[in-house]
Amino acid sequence: MIHSKDSAAVQHFLFFLDKKMLLEPERIFRIGRDSSCEIVLDERTVSRVHAEVRMEGDKVRILDLDSTNGIQINYRSMKDHILQNEDRITIGPFILVYRELDHEGSIPLRSEENLLSETLVMESKIATILQSIKEEDVRNQLFELKHIINQSKEKLSRMAHIDRLTLLYNRRYFDDVLSREVERAKRYKQPLCLLLLDIDLFKNVNDVHGHPKGDQVLTEIASIISDNIRMIDIAARYGGEEIVVILPETDMDSALNVAEKLRGAVENDTPKRTGLKVTMSIGAASFIDTENAARDIVSRADAALYKAKERGRNRVAFFGEKEEPLDPGQAGPT
């Protein structure tokens, strides 16, 4: 089940390459090419003073200062945005990440993201050099180098989005995609559903059979889920033994059919792959147009998952269905 983060004593940071910058009240961080900026991004696609980040109460706002090429938050163009934890800020070829940490927290920026940002900068610089070089041999060598960097960039971009154990998408990518799909559902009045899946009694697997076996179970279940969803669906590891599946253009009846298919596949196939009988409980929720639609659909799916656990596990529940009494002897959620 999803646990909320304690909001007490939160500090606000911008991460860029190997730098970790604390954001404080009354201090404005200007971002741009000019050396007077607090965060200097030395690249021609960045305006001299491109954007600024400032704290407003307990919120952090980023403003585009009429830059030439704009800013993107989680791959969407923005002029004015209140930053949320783990937001990715793209300015030119540079990637910055906003994070909220408690006073004792120390979470370094993922090495893949450091390398990806550095690779993007290098690619842009080579493109600039190519425009000024006349000698054909030198140009050909640089084109070859640019091709190698492009391949590395694509690989690093994929790595930054993938959970290393399950090979599903990771939590950050899920958050980005869900925000985009919610906006798309709003704009085009299309249905959208979310499944939240949790392995039943997974702690017992780790306690009895050891963590390597637990990792195998989680990896095989992730594979089973990937094999039983459409190409347009997005499966991600939400955290621990929880997996989420975004179902674009899908109404609740269809989502429940998908959920039941996944539940049955896990129950039937996991013993063949791992030698253990393992089941999953699944909560389903549909998109409702609200101010915090992305966060709300996750909360509703979590409430439905709790209901599935409460009713005895190894079943599907959806948010909004009529409550039913527990069968005698059924266990509560775990």
C-alpha cells in the first residue's frame, strides 16, 4: 500500500550534474548563459537569462523569462510552474531535477541522469563545431563521433527510465507518463484507467525463501504482466512489490477484464516459473477530471487495492463499487 511522505522539515533542492543546490526563502536562482546567473548553462540554445526559480511560502516556482527556446517540465513546455517532487527541468540540452528531502535525506542524482545530461551537452557542442569546420576529413570524423554519442544518449535515456531489477519502467517515468495521459484524457475526453497491483504476502516469500528468491518472483511477475498488456499500456514498478499499469483509452469494464487477466496469469504462471504459489491483489480506478487528477487516480486505485486485500487477497476491486461483507475467516490487508 502507498505510504505518504512526512512533510515536516522538508528542504528543497535543485540537482544538476554533480551539484546539489539548496533553495531558500528570499533567494532567487537565475538560470542562463550569462556568468551573473546562479546556475550557468554555457550553451548557445540557452538564453542569457533564461529562467528563474524562487520559493513562495512552502512552494517552489519556476518562471520562463521570455527565453528563446523555452523550458520543459517533464517533457511539456511550461512558462510558469509550481514544481513537484522529482520534476525534471529541461533547458536546452541540460537536465535539472527538483527534489524535496528531509533534513537528514541525501539522495544523489542517478548516475544515468548525470551521464545523459553531459552527453546532451557534448552532442550540442559537436553540432556547433561541425557548422564551422570546412575540412571534409575532420567533418567526417566528427560526424562519426556524433553518431556514437547519439547511440549512447539513446541507451542512457532508456536506462534512466527503467527499473534495473524488473526491467519495467521506473517510478519517475510512470509519474511523467501518467501526467501526460491525464492531460490527454482531459483534452480529448477519452477514458483512462489505472491498475495498482501488489504481491500478496510478499514479505513471507523473502522471510522464508530469502531475498534472491523474492527478487526472482518479482522479476517473473513483471515479465508476466508485460506479456499480457497492450503496446500502448505502461507497466512500471511503483515501489517494493507494487506495480502500476496505465491503461490509456480504456473504460472501467475493459480495465477490470485486463486486471482479471493479469491476476489469473500471475496465479497460474508463477508456480511454473518460480516453483512457488504466488498471487496478486489488484485495485482499479478510472480518470475523473479534478484539479489533482494524476494524484487522485493513484489514491483511488490504492483505496481499491486495500479493498481487494481486505476481502481476502488474490482478487480485483475497483474504486466506487458497493462494499461487501468479508467472508468468515478472511484476513485483513497485508
